[in-house]
Amino acid sequence: MPDLQLSRRHLLAGAATVVGAAVLPSVSNSPAAAEAGHTTEPFLLGVASGDPLPNQVVLWTRLVRNFAAAAFSTRPVPVSWQVAHDERFRRLARTGVTVARPELAHSVHVDVTGLEPGREYFYRFKADGDVSPVGRTKTAAARWADPSRLRLGIVNCQDFQNGYWPAYWGLAEEDLDVVFHLGDYIYEYDPRSRFPDRAHTTPETLGNDQLTTLSDYRNRHAQYKSDPALRAAHAAFPWVVTWDDHETENNYAALTDEIDDAGPAKQTRKQFAAQRANAYQAYYEHMPIRADLRIGSSDLRIFRRFDFGRLARFNVLDTRQYRTDQPGGFSGDFGLPAAGTANSAGTLTGEDQERWLSAGLLGSHARWNVIAQQVMMSRTLFPNPTGSPVPPTLANLDQWDGYAPQRTRLLRLLAEAKISNPVVFAGDIHSTWFSELKVDFDRPESRSVAVEFVATSVSSDFPTAFDAPLKAVNPTLNPHVRYFDGLKRGYLRCDVRRDTWRTDVRVVDTIEVRQAPVSTSASYTVEAGRSTLVTT
């Protein structure tokens, strides 16, 4: 069969054809074609895949009437699906029919089994006589296989109102096996944007700067999925997703509301549990995730583990649902570092998840052991922005700096158990940080026990005025930081091999326009057996 020569960007746009047909129609190669007319009812939100295992992967879509997420039907709707070895669907691998139910907003989660390990597949759906765009996915390597290479992307923090997402067009064009999204997939804030076409949906209660109802969260997720660049990136690769705070509410901790909320925005634990239940359900309804949702419950376990043969193990954490409140009671949870150092009873993960993580690290046979999670683990001291000498430094206590004793336990475990090549992923802070992690950060000369890659945001803002001061003080306050940049938006691209791990910082110069070139601003390599970062 001749190669169609379609880019991943246009794979999203094309392939609206009848399920079972032998040949797909041709697709224009202009970028405008990817944005115009190729996602129609009921597949306006596109397609996605995720949580790849050696023999299975989750396929996702949601049936909607419009981008305002109007109900598709009051009744269950049959949805057929196909998985094929080729993008023309001449060699089918698996087929079936599922049901999109109104109580789950007609979202579809098909956990396709019986696939071959380490294999590329193509998939599509059909409902109500219409056919979805085509997506590409890939299974993980077999459990005991020893693949020579894994290519992955890391993204997070995509504030719709703050700008456009040209980084996602760049991501969609990469040659990757899997993408990790580390949280802040949506933002909960009221509509206000300098871009006329980027104002948030209006929540049922305006003025509290937060979402509350299930409809609020569904509409916001649907709005984010209206962006063609995001749909293209989803259609190009399987994603492994986890949430941070803004999918529910800024800086929440378990069932504790945001510290600075007041008046009508301030909620009791019971009220916040109801809000969290709505947020978690809407998140599930819009993500290609393998999870056991109980409608109406404020709990949803999403911490989980993925092995790509013996090359890499990924422990994906949830540092929101089970954490204790940020220490110190500081506004914005930004305050004295000593509050986090003294937080001996504090936990970001909860005891059960901490035990689960320890077991996954100790029992791993992988060459690279990754902790994929939301907030920066490296100790990070900030100069007092007021210029006052007292106190001279402050810390973001919403990060691991607020839970320093637990961080020490984890880093000590990595060191004492000699965990093979530990790597930490993080996002949240809207800037790029590459660091070498120490059991004792007050001893910068001590051996590093892991490396951490913190990805910048896709579009969320990092204050430009903070960039130069941090670059100036990092060598003194944070000598374990090997690279920092707060000016550029983008993502990370990682090339994992048996003996080396290379991470490229992929950035765009602007988020003022929908499309902009992506370039590499820095590259660092880690050699297996050495938790040190070397610029390349």
C-alpha cells in the first residue's frame, strides 16, 4: 500500500469517512485545512487515546452538538469503533460497539485489548451515521522486552485565556511514542481575556472566579477541546494524564478550599466535596484515562503505573486529592521555608500512595525509574520580592518545599535502595527548571540522587519580571538548578535510550498567534548510572 505521506497534524483533520470503507479521502496539506470543517457533529471534540499497556489502550471521544457541550441526546447512543494496522483501515485489528450514555455526557471510553506490544495503530469511531477523525496510537513494549529507545513529550498548564497554543502544533509534528500531561488541563477562572475569541465560558455563578457545577466543568473542558492544535496533539499520540489543582480549583488540598477564598467563594468541606465530585467526573468524561468513576463520588483514583518493557517505568502520581493542607497559612501558600521544613506530619501523596510509590520503585526492573507528578520537587528558594531583608528568602509551599520531610524520605529511599536512574517530572510553575536532587540541599557538594525535569507551560503565564532575578540568584540560592527559563512557553521532548536520557526544551517565541515555529532552546543529557545533567 503506498504511503499517504500525511503529517500528524493532518491526520487529525482528515479521515471523515464511512466506517468500513476501503480508502480514506485525500486531505489538504495546508495548515488551514486542519482548522476548518474536518471536525463535525458529533465529533467536534476530536478523538484521543491514552494509558498504553503492552496489549491494550484506552480510546476516547465525546458526542456533542456544539462546542458549548449541548447534550447530544437524552438517550444512550451506540458508538462503533475500529482499530487498524494502517491509516486506510484495510487491515483491521479490533472492532466493536459501545454505548455513549447521557449520565456521562455521552463520553466514550473503550479499553481495547488483544493488541500487539510496541505497535502503532490507527482508530476511529462512528455514531449517528457520522465518522470521527482518525487518531494514531501506540502500545507499550512487552513487559520483559528491552527496547532500545522511547520518545516522549511532557506538557502542562494551558490557560485558554492567556493565549494560543502553537506549541501543540509543534508537539503534533514530533515523532513520539507517548505524551505525559502533568496537570492544569483547564483553568477555573471567570471569563476575561485580551483575545476576543479566548474568553472562558460563563459559569452558572459568576463572580466567584471558580467553577462549581457539573455543567460548568463540562462546558469548560469542551471549550478547551475546541482548540484544533490540542485536538491534533491528542490525535497524534497516546497520552498519560494526571490532574493538578486548576482542573478543580487553585491550590486546593484534599477537601480544603483555596486559602484566599472569602465570602460566597469560601466553601465548607461538604460543599467542596460536591464541587470536587463534579470536577472529577468532568475530567474523566473528557480524558483518555483508565479509571473507575463512581458518579457523585468526590474520590477518583488516578495514580497508576506504566512500564515500557525494561527500559522505563513511570509512576504517575496524584498530589492533590490526598495531600494535607499547605503549611503556615500564608496567602497564596507562598511563605517561610521553615514552615515546610517543620511539616513532619504533612503529605503530598497520602500514606497509601506513598507506600504504593515506594513498592513500585523497589520492585522495578526498569533501567530508568520515573516519578511523573505535578509540582516541583527540587528545593527552590525565592528572594523576597518586597526587597525586605527579613525574611531574605521565601518558598512556594504548594510544592514539595511545603512537605520537605516527605521529600527527604523519598530521596533517601532513592539513595539507600540504589533505585536505578531515578527521574522526576513536574510542571505547575509555568517555567523550565532542570535540577539535580539532593537528600540534603544544604550540602550542594553531595551526590545527586535523581534529576528533575520541570516543563514550562503551554500558555499559562510566568511573570516576566521574575525571570532575570531568578537567573541571577539561582547559582547562590539554588545551586542544584542546572537550567532555568521563565520567558518561553512550550514543552519538553525526551529521547530515552539504555545508556542516556536526553531532554530538549522545545519553545515558541509567541502565544499571541495560533501558529508559530517551534525551536530547541536547550538540551541536557543524563548518563545511566549518574544523576547529573550535562548540557549538549
